[in-house]
Amino acid sequence: MKKSESFDSVWDAITDTPGEAANLRARAELMRQIAALVKKQGWTQAEAAEHCGVTQPRINDLLRGRVSRFSLDALVNISTALGCRVRIDLDAA
């Protein structure tokens, strides 16, 4: 019988290192907040793309949660294009 593993989050389960998990967690959170802002503004994907300085297909990927298609740099750039300031907090693990 195989022993099951337990993980603190899905990110920990699908990555090899805590650093990779932290990176995915940060990207997912930025994407979630950007998507919430787009929804709050009531923008179409084309309008959101114009405001974010990216293409409509990129916005579609973002709104569908395709984390692997975005770097932290890209998400920070999109956030600042929307007039947002990105803040990072460190907590003890």
C-alpha cells in the first residue's frame, strides 16, 4: 500500500522546491487581483488589454488563470499599467 503525501497547498504539491511554489503562489495572487480589477471596471477583454498594454489573447490567458504563461515581471508590469502598486510581504515559513 502506497503512503499518501500531504501538502500545505496545491503549489507545494506540483513543484519541486519551496521557491518554485512561492513563485507560483505570488503569480496566482497577482493574476487573481488583476482579474478582479478588470471585472470591477466592467471592461471587455479588448478594453482590458488596451489598459494593460498587452494583447487580448494575453488577457484571456490571465482571466483563465493560465499561471504558467506569465512571469512575475510580466504581472508586475500589467499591474503598474493599471495604476496599481505591487507590494510584497514576507512571512516566516
